[in-house]
Amino acid sequence: MAAYDEQEYTKSFQLGVWKRLIPLLGNYRRDFALMLIFNLACAAVDVALPLFQRYAIATFIEGDTLRGLLPYALCYLVVILFQALSVVAFSRNAMYIEMSLGRDLRRDLFHHLQTLSLSFYNVTPVGYLIARVMSDTNRIASMISWNLADLLWALFYVLGTFGAMLVLNWRLALVILLIVPAIALLTGYFQGRILHWNRKVRKLNSKITGAFNEGITGAKTAKTLVIEEQSTENFRKITGEMHDSGVRAARLSAVYIPLVLFCSSLAVAIVLLRGGTMVTEQVLEIATLSAFATYAVGVFEPIQSIAANLSEFISLQASIERVTGLLDQRPQVVDTPEVEAKYGDAFHPKKENWEPLEGEIEFRDVTFRYPDGGEDVLSHFNLHIPAGTTVAIVGETGAGKSTLVNLACRFFEPTSGQILIDGRDYRERSQLWLHSNIGYVLQNPHLFSGTVRENIRYGRLEASDEEVEAAARAVSADTVVAKLEKGWDSDVGEGGDRLSTGEKQLISFARAVLADPRIFVLDEATSSIDTQTEQLIQDAIDHLLQDRTSFLIAHRLSTIRKADMILVVRDGQIVERGTHLELLKRKGYYHDLYSRQFAEEHAAKVLG
Amino acid sequence: METQFKFPKREKLDMIVRYLHGNLGFFAGALLCACLSMVFNAMTPQIIKITVDSVLGEEEAQLPGVLEGLIDLSWLKSDPIRALWIAAGAVVIVAILRGVCTYGQRVNLSKGSEGFVKQIRDDLYRHIQRLDFAWHTAHSTGDIIQRCTSDVDVIRNFVCTQLVEVVRTVFLIVLYLSIMISMSPRLSLVSLVFIPIVGLSSGVFYRKISRRFQAADEAEGEVTTCAQENFTGVRVVRAFGRERFEEERFEEKNNRFSQLWIRLGKLMSVYWASGTLLTCLQVMAVIVAGTIETVEGRMTLGGFIAFVGYNETLAWPVRALGRVLSDMSKAGVSMDRVGYILKAPEEGDGPDAEEMELAGDIVFDHVTFAYEGQPVLEDVSFTIPHGSTFAVLGGTGSGKSTLIHLLDRLYDLGEGQGRITIGGTDIRKIRRDCLRRQIGLVLQEPFLFSQTIRENIAATCPHAPEEELRHAAAVACVDEAITEFPDGYGTMVGERGVTLSGGQKQRVAIARMLMQKAPVMVFDDSLSAVDAETDAKIRAALRRQMKGATVILISHRITTLMQADRILVLDRGRVADMGTHSELIARPGIYQEIYEIQMSIDDRRLVEEGGRS
């Protein structure tokens, strides 16, 4: 919940960044052309409307006749209807462009993210990705539709108005034009400052949210330390800062907006004075004077909005950079073109060329270092795992137990050396081929929103309902289903949060069983699960291990003892390997670890 | 969380009035300025009217009401250039006055609304800090935050934007309509006819659309959830090779989201266009009718121009009013949601609660406690002599943490649930803050604030000298680790700083507790994430430090407990046994059993164990 501080981009305008958008916009060339036309139409009508008033004054009032009023009114009506239609067309067009661009950007980003390596995900917070996939794309899309349309309209309107004024009376028009530089100067001065303070207010806003989060999650601690007063005082400081910045930002626009309005009034005054003089000199009609007054009132707001729009556009550059930055990330594990040609890629597999996988794995002279790490965690490591072997990896939390699994599953590739599966370097076959043969159950099992059935079927999409249910029964996941109101079709909630950890685990086992993988990875849970579920899970694991090559990142003694081979990890290195008995006899680190863990685990059992 | 909670209207009003307190002047000032600026704004068309009619035209100049006797305008025709200068000057002066008022309006409004919202936020925060622990456990953080941020924003918008806007618009309508009626009652009728149509149609339409907005917002939420689940579950996706399936799923949600909005856009376009149509029609109707009036001599040309000007100014605000009014209904729900928090009772003390020093024995006297209907403690009695070290051995769910929660009055015992006394005084008679200040507590999963390590350790005594902090950290065996960080004690904890390991967190929390210099110290399994060696080192240092204090240790490591003066064995909420270490190992029971397991494992047995499976 706490705010993820985004990097600030304060770079000036760079054309290169904007060019990246061109291919995306190219698909909507026709719609952008329509946008141009609709806004031109809207602006044209807006410029024309004061002319109707001028006509009424010049023809009927000055001419003192009502003849022709009906055709005039009808003509007026037609223009209004045309205007309403343009508004319909323009807003539909803008909405269409916004939503289509946003959809395309999100789709491209999502697609790209599916190809990036896990090493990227390891160092990138999910909030950071969501901000790019959702917020930045929304911002880009809405700016390039609505703001662009506004900008076009304002531009056409301002040009049209000055054009009309010039045609009506160029001398009076020129005098009014004198005010435009004043507006430009004003805007130049205020716009940047207003933007700065608004940004500050937004930042403080997320700071306040963060402070609430901290105050709520830390309430118990604040109570036991009796520092409620103090923490409230700290919070007051933040809201005080917010108060001051908010007023500050408001004060700036409180000066700026009246100044812009004042420019309009100045223009009206000029019209009255110069125009009035011209009327007395009989070179200007009163009807035109009234049209000028209307134009003078209306034209300066759009000028200001053009300026505001432009500075918003410049700040959009940051969003574009964030999105393209993500698109420029290259995956670290890639299939060679030859492999891709034969086996297909992650989205278009050529399953007809896939060989079956037996499950024999060999690490041959493997040296490995994490892309962001400074030290080799494996050097010249050799290990042969015959098909069907159960390998347990033990060690303390944070010792680096996942490294071997990451390598075997090709989430990372060795820095040097080879990993062979069924006797062939695994880089000679596609990632999807390997991944489709792996079952993976995480410590904190991850489920997706949807029903229990859908979640289990994730293991094999084409499985029938019967197969899904059979897989669930094999690992007793049907006991979970029995407790749910809607049975198999019960919604598990976002991330599966309507189920307990134990229940989620059973579902994820069922998912793995359904996939029927040759290689099975279990990152065992340490969290306390009630004894009954615990027994179910143990049985499920036994069922899963049969005839498969499996890696167990294990915490429970019972699981470890069953392994054919135990690898002991300490500080990222594999320090011992062997069977349970061999390792105990050696009286090394494993022996240490085992006695400690055994003692605590057993004590916990006695205490119930 | 209960969402059906509803405030009576009166209380809602009271709530708003309470927070407006101190800011009312700003709001009054803002409204006054707003009204004045509208009055000034209304003058420009009059100036134009007089100029057109009496300077450029042939009409007799007429000023409204009292002004007529004061200013003589009969010279206007004779010196038109001077008259034009004066007219232009008047427009500029009116514009300056209006500008000043607009400035006053905006600044006052921002001061008022920032002050208003600050008071709500501060009050909420303070109140939440004081709500009892049971309330906090019963409500989810996300939901409370939602209420403190989004709902507060809705209320602010209601009071500071919508209410002000309504008052402003109503004033505008009254002012402009009365001017228009005074100029031409007949023509005003034409304009008047449109006002309810424009306002109503806008309100009704808007209400209809807002339901669809909700559906579209939900669709966006689904896209976000889908992406979020994909990113957090990326290992599962990859391990099953489900990239394509994921992409299709995302695509479907993504498309639905944009389709819904495009469809909504079609409705909105009708809404906007109908607005344009109605306002343009209103303007047109007035122009056509005004033309007839003027040609037929019931109105002057200047009057016509001014009237059209007033009418145009009126058109859009009326439309906005309809939307604002229909939007305002949302605020009631938000007020209920915020009021729900503010209405929850704060932790309080009885009227007879007093300050006292904790200097006697701590006695649990037939304590029975249930939480949400589940019995946690049953008839638990024991005494902790002043200045002794007391240990509790118990498994998960044995009720050991509840003992501590009760002692610290995070929960209070009810009638008939027994009592807890310190030095003979029932702790319910001791002020909470006084009690808690004298009980130092380290929890198993301690919470550190997102501040520097220094601020965290010095939480209870912000002005303590550096040496004292470092001494506390040294006792907790964490000084060395802290000085190794690039920023040392100035290192930020949490998301924006370093991530401390579980063991480091526990040790910083111990240092923080030591700074409290409490006569009673409680360690609730607080060295579980520290390895055995460091555990022993810390305990030795603590023993030297804690002379004279009453110490309560909770653990399931025998080595941690064995040196205590007295050990309580808690089993499923009941006292299973109590005594010194030597007494307890001498008799069969849980303690002896665990002691056997933890202390006497010899390698031979281990090998046997291993060989059997």
C-alpha cells in the first residue's frame, strides 16, 4: 500500500522518445484524420455562432424589419444541430482512440512481460510493473486522445476567431492581437510553477496514505510503547505540510486565472474604445462591435488552455519513457532461432516436434553467478540425477536453496558449463518444452482468481471435468471442495485468499498432478498447518513423488528422510551431499542442522 | 466490516459543522468574494448597454435605481470620445475588482478546504491510534485506509466543491435572472423555460450514466487484478508454460474493459451533445425572441446585446448544477463509512483509574478468557514475584500471547473472568498509558516504523543521547550490524530503506524496549529468528542489564527458559505445571519430555532414527 517512489524525469523535450509512439499510432491513422475533421467542424461552428447575433443586429434590428426571420431561425437551428452532431462524433472518436490505444499499449506490455526472464521479476516489485501497465498506459492514451483533441479544437478556434475578426475589421483585430503576447508571458511564468506545486501535492497525498497505512499496521506497537501522541504529532506534521502546499498551489492559480480573465476584459475595453470610436466615425457597424465583444471574451481562455495542454504533453514524456523502458528490457534466457524454428516459441509451440522427457538431469561443470550478484554461487559443480530420483535441498532460510532449482528449470542459465536433460544440453530445446514438463508447487501457493476447477485445470487446459476431479481426489483436494458452498465452482478469491494456506496447497498439488509432469519441484511450506491437513499434505506429497524426478526444498524431517539424495546449502554454496544416513555419520553441518530442527519440531509436536 | 451503518442526517450535519469549525470564516469569505465577483461580472454588460444605446445610439441614458440621481449622464452624446474612454476604463476597473474577488474566493476556499480536510484526517488518525486492539484485529487495513483516503476525499469534494458550487450557482441564477427580468420580463420567460429542462435533463442523465461508470470501473479493476496475479504468480505461469493462456486471458479482460468504455463513450457523447444542443437552443431562442422584441421597440439594441450576454453566462452553470446535485448523493455513503470509524469507542480508563508505579508482585487470579467465542485461557492462576524472572513454555495456540495481551491491557478482562493485580491493585484501576509505559514488550514479529533505525530505537525517548542508544543496541547485539550499514543509525527501515532480516528486526525491537527502562520486561518468543549462539550472547548481556526488573520470557527453547526463577507450562489454555527448572525435570510431564528431546539427543539415537526410515 505504501507509495512506491517513482523516479523523477526532469529531462527537457526529446523527439526520440515521442517517435517510439509512431508505430502504435499508425494503426489509427484514419481515426486521427477524423479527429482533425471533427474538431475543425466544432471550432468552425463555435466561431460562426457570434456571427448569427451580428446578422440579427445588422439585418433585423438595424434594418428595423422582421422579414426573413424564419429562414434565419431555421438556418441557425441547422447549425446548432450540426454542432450537436459534431460533438457526438468528436467525443466518440476521442473515446475510441483513447480506449484502443490504451488497450494496444497494455497488450504489448503484457505480451512483452511474458517473455522476460525471472531474473527480471526477482528485482522488480509488482507495484512498479502495475504502475506501468495500468497508470502510464492510461495516461498516454488519454493524453493522445482527449488532450490532443482539446488542443486541436483550441488551436482551430483561436485561429478561426482571429481570422473572423481580421475579415470583419482588420484594424480592430490587430489591436486585440496585441494582448496575445501578454497571455503567453503570463502562462510561461505560471504554468511551470503550478505544475511543480501540483506534483508536490500529489506526492504528499501518497505520503499521507502511507502514513495511514503505517499508523494502522503499527497501532499495536504504538500502544505497547505508548507513543500514540507522538505518532499523531508526526502525522499532523505531514498534513500540515499538505495544507500549506495545497494553499500554495491554489494561490498560484488564484493569481493566474484572474489575470487571464483580465486579459479578456482588457480586450473588451479595447473593443469599446477603439471600436466605439470607429462606430462614431462610421467605419464600423454596431453589429460587428457586438461580435467583436463576444470574440474578445471567448478567445483568451482557449489560448491559455493551449499553453496548459502543451506543458502537460511535455510531462507525458516521463510516462512514455517508463513504458518504452519496459519494452526495451531484453529477456536473459532466450531460445536460439534454430530452437525456435523447430520447437516454436512460448505463444506458438510446435508440439509435434517435441520429444518426450524422461527426467534425467545432469549438471556438468556448472559455474553460476546471479546477474545482480558479485560472487559465484556454484563453481565447477557436477551432479548427476537419474530419472525418478528425489533430491532434497536443505539449509537455513536465505541460504540459497532455490539456486539449483532455478538452474534446473532454466529460470536462469549457467554462467559456464552445461545442464543436460536426457543427455542433451537443455538449450538445444525450447523453454516451453521443458516448462511444460515441470510441476511446481510453491511454499506460498499461488492461485488465480476464478473457481477451484479453473485453478486445477491450469495444470492441463484440455483436461475434462472428470480428470480434474480425479486429480483432486488423488491428493485429497476434494476435502477442500467438500467444505465449499458451491463445490468445484466456488470462487477462490483474488490470489486464492478465500482459502487457508493449507487448502491452497492442496489445490496447487492437484494442479500439479493434473499436469502430470516428469519433473516435480516442491518448495515446502513452513507455516503451521493443523495436524489433519498436515497429514493430507504428506500423503499428497508421497503420491506426487512417485516415478518422477523431483526437487524438494524441504523443511520437514519426514520429507527429507525420504529423499534419495540430500544437498546441504550454506551461504549459497553446496557444502555437503549424500543420503540422510551418510550425512548424519559425517557429523558435519547437516548433523548440526538436523539436531536443531529435529529438537524444535519435536518439541512443537509435544506442545501441540 | 459492517457497511450497513447509517448515520441520522442530523449527525452527518453535526460532523460537517464540527470540522468546519475554525474554517467557517474562510468559507464565508470565499462565498462573499464569489458573490461579489459575480456582481462585478454582471456590470460589464450594463456598461456595454449604455455605451451602445446612449453613446453610439440615440437613447436617453438610464442608470438603474439610486445611481440615476447621483450621476449625470446627459453629456454622453456631446462628448462621445470621452464617454468611450470612461466606458473602457469602467470595464477595466470592474475587471480588476472582479479579479481581486476571484483571487479572494480561490484563496479563501483553498484555505478553508485544506483546513477542513486536515482536521478530518488528523482526527481520524488520532482516533484510530486510540481505538482498542480488538477493533484493529477485527478490521482490515486496506478497508480502513480506503475510508481514510477515498471517502474523506468524497466528503471534501462534497463540502468544499459541490456545496460551494451549488450556493454560487443559485446566487448566479437569482442575480442574473433578476437583472434580466428587470430588463425584460417577457424575454426572461423564454430563458426561464429552459432552466428546469437543462438542469433536470442533466441530472437525470448523469444519474443513469453513473451506474455504467461503476461497471466500467470494475472492468478496469479486473484488468489490474489479472496483471497483478500474473506478475506475482510468474513462477507458476512459467513452470506450467502458460504464457499463451495468460495472454489470452488478459486480452479478453483488456478488450472488455476498452469495449465497455467505448460503449460508455457513446452514451456520454449523447449526454454532452444534448447539453450543447439545449444550451445553444436557449441562446438561439433568446436571440430570435430578443430580435422580435427589439424590432418591435420593446427593447433597445444595447439592452438586447446585454440580455444575450447574461443569458449566455447563465447557460452552462445551470447544466453543471444538475450534475452536481445528482452527484452529491454519493457523499452520504462516504460520511457513513467515515463516521463508522469515528463512532467506534476509544480505549478509555475508568474514572477511578490512577497513575502508579509497578512495584509489586504480578498476580493472575483465576483468569478465564475467550476470544470470539473460542476459549483461550481457562482458570489460570499464578504469581510473578517482583524482581524475578518468570518463564512460560507453551505451543502455538496455548494462550501464552494472550497472557501478555491481558497484562498490557490490549484486552481487558470482563466481569467474572477473574482479575490481574500488580502489587495488589487490579490493573483495570491503573491508567493504561501508565501501565504500558512500565511494561516493556518485545513481540515475536516486531513492527518497526518506516523511519531511521535511530528514530526506531529512540521511539519512547526521542531526545536520548546517542551513547544510550548505542548501549541499548550493543546489549541487543545489533550495534555492530547497524554500524555496518552505509548510513549507520541514520539508515531508513522498510520499503524506502534497507530490508532488515527477521533476526535484526527482533534485535532492534529489543534495543527499543530497553530504551523504555521499564520495571517489567516481556519477551514474547522474541529471539526465535536469532541463531542459538547470538541468542545466548544477548541473554547474558540482558541479565546484566535487567537487574531488579521483573522479566517474563516466553519461548519453546528450553535453554532460553531454564535459568528462570519459575517456569509455567501452559497447555491449551490451562496451567499444566509450574516450578523451577530442577523441579520440573524431576517429574514426568510436558516439560520433562521436551527437555529430554532438546537436551539429550545423542548421535547414536540420531543415526538409529535415520536408519529406520
